[in-house]
Amino acid sequence: MILILLIAAIFGFVLSTTLFLKRSTNTLATRILGGFYFLLSLYALQAYIIDGGYLEHFTWFFLWPLLPYHLIFVPIYYYFQVILTDRLNFKITDLILFIPFLLGVIDVSYVYLQPVSFYNDIISHTISSPERRLEVDYWLLTLDQHLLIRHVWQLGVLVVLLPQLITFIKKDKNDELKSILNKWLVTFWSILMIMALLAILYALEKMFEENLFHSLLVIGKNGGIITFFLYIALFLIGVIPIYFPTILYGYPQKVIPASSPEVAVKEPKEQDDELKFGLDEQEVKSKLMGLKDRKLYLNQNFNLTECARELEMPSHHISYFLKKQYGLSFASYKNSLRMEHAKQLIENGYLESNTIEALASECGFTSRTSFSKTFKTLVEVSPSEYAATMN
């Protein structure tokens, strides 16, 4: 069962690396989430090393992780804040979040300032009695008290976020992207809450040397039902994003009303509102303009997947943006650009020396029939009739 911790750590490191390196359209939220998963991975890896009996080979990996662990609820708080409010605001009251970290700095500094034998005694005690490692007294607090205060703070953060989360979930329930995001946030919040409660119970068990729940399962030397479910919670937090891949791109809370579809795609009117959460209006429009300038839409194999690759955006965000901005599907948007190009060629006398089949191929169509049908649908006349109006 200890392997659950190792699996959670590996998943966490892979996910945090992906989030840090991913070229995403909501970089802030993904980087904050990446920070959380990196800290969670350290947490799970150290637990695996200690509970698995490997600490004697990694004696350096014991004291200092206390400091980053005391920050684990900070990215949780700011990730939810960014998602729920569309902004990252640091308030003076947020300094409360760093109280456990400050206590950790004092205690860790105290231990490192002592003779080497002091640290070696702590390591020896932990190796010989891993189930009693939380009893170690640093200076201000014992290790089990550090564990308790850290997860009490995590519990407090989640409770503070709950009213905002409920309000957010009630908005735009019928939107497909929003529905997926709601499920992710509720699942993520719930597992984090379970983790906090289990960790608090675990710390209280160790502090009072009382088995709050009689062991139903044995896990290593310090088995118990609380330990088991705490491991499961860590595992679930590490792997649950696999089931919610789209949430890593964010969700637009404010959108510009769709404009009427036209053959030539026009820029929407300036609005005070802007697309948010990965759909920065000016950035996406700039990327689309670059695509248009390079005339990539004239390639016969140009589809939504290829467009997403070129724009370095998730395909569902491209579809969402085009729908909200222009009232067009991706196919309609692509065909509008192609027809705009076809009209320009006809106006420049292309059909005077070329066939409609050649024009169709030039505009990215595989057949004259599909080209002519699309042209007449969007321009309301056939290519030949349009050419006749140029004379």
C-alpha cells in the first residue's frame, strides 16, 4: 500500500512539469496549480521514503521539506481565487496564510544551528521508530504540531473559499465548458477537504497517542484506517486531473456578444468586457490575424486540430472564441476566409485564364462541387456569376 505514495509522487511530478512548461492560454492558473502539485509530490515522496523504511539512504531529505509543506495550501488558495474571480489579488490579510511557514522557518533554523549530533539524533530516532517520528520536538513546536497547524490552515482556506465556490458554480450552468469546470472544482475542493480532515485526525492520533478509529487495515508499521484513507486521498489528488484535461485551459467568464455571421470576417466592435481565462481577446485576435496573413486556411488539410497546433491553443477554446466573437463555427470561419480569398482572385481576373476547378484548388477545396456550393451559400451567387459582375 506504501506504493500508493510513490505513484502519487510520480504523477504529481509529471503533472507539475506539464503545467509549468505547457504553452497555455491561462498561464497564471496553470502555473499556480503546477506549484501545488510540485509541493504535493514532495509531500508524497517523503512519506514514501520514511514509511517505506528508506530514510537511512536519504537522510538529507527530512528536515527542510517542512518549509515548502507549510506553503501547500497557498497555491490552493490562489488557484481558486484566480479561477473564481478572474484575478490574482494579494491583500494584507493574506499574510495569515504564511504563519505556519514562519513557525517552520524558526524551528528549521533552530535545528540547523545546533550541533550536527542534534540533527543526527533526530534522523536516528526517525529511522528506528518511524511511527513515533512526529513526537520530535524542534523548538517552538513538535513535528506533529507542525502537521496539525498546516492542515488546520488548509481546512480554513477551503472553508473560506466555499461561499465563492458555491456562487461560481451557480453561474452559466448550461455552458459545456463551465459544467466541466464546475465538476473539476467541486471534486478538487472535496478531495482537498478530505485530505485536510484526515491529516488533522492523523496528527491528533499521534499527539494524544490514541487510536481514534480502531485499525481496520494494517499499513506498514504505523497502520490504521486514517493512514490508509489519507494515502488514498493523496493518490486521488495526484491522478484526478487525468479525468479533467480541459479544465487546465480555463474558462471565459466574460464574453463579447456574437456578431452576425458575414462572408468577410470583420473585427467585432470594441467592448468594455473582454474574454478572460485563457481567451484574451487581443492575443487570440492577433494569433488569428497571423494565421490569416500566412493563408494557412488555404491548405486542403487545414482543420481545427491543425489550427489549434498553429495557434498553440486548445481546440475547444478556438471554437468557443469564434462562436462568441463572430457567431461562426470553425468550419464557417474557415470557409469565410476562403471565400474572401476566392473573391479577391476573381476580382483580379483569375478566371480569365484559369478554370473554376483551379480556383477551387487554390482556395483549399478538393472539388469544384463543394467549392461552388460553399461560394453560392456565402456569396449568394455562383463563382461564374460573380465573375460576370466584374465585367
